[in-house]
Amino acid sequence: MITLADARRVIAAAEKKAEEIGQPMNIAVADSGGNLVAHVRMDKAWMGSIDISIKKAWTARAFDIETKTLAEFSQSGGQFFGIHSRTAGR
């Protein structure tokens, strides 16, 4: 189980990394059931990425895979390429 306090720690770490690389981000944290626990949109992060970040958190949980690995596998030719068309847009 991930608590709101846990989610806030994850968000704080992700915000720190985003600041280090100079890329504002939308950050979503899902629980073990894929339910959204917390989401933040950093200043100047793309509005279009809000929905993407939430669905990416759900997909990562659904396949029990880190989002970094999910991103790698979602590239053309990867095993998750086009996954959005098979997961009802998630």
C-alpha cells in the first residue's frame, strides 16, 4: 500500500530530478491497484502531459514495470509499442 505521505516523497524526489535536468514535469503516483494517489504539474510543465502521466503511472503498475523501462519498451519495435491502443487509452 502506498500512502499519501509515500506519494509525496516520490513526487518530491521526481521534482528534484526534473529541476536538475531543467525539465518541468507532470508527476503521477498510483497505488498497487493502479489508482491515482497523487499528481502534480510543475510550473511550465506541458498541460498535454497531465493525462499522459496519469495513464503512464497506471500502465506501469498494471505491468509491474518501472516507467523508465516502460518508456524504453514503448518505442517503435518494442514489446509495448502501441500499447495505448490495447489498454483503452491507458
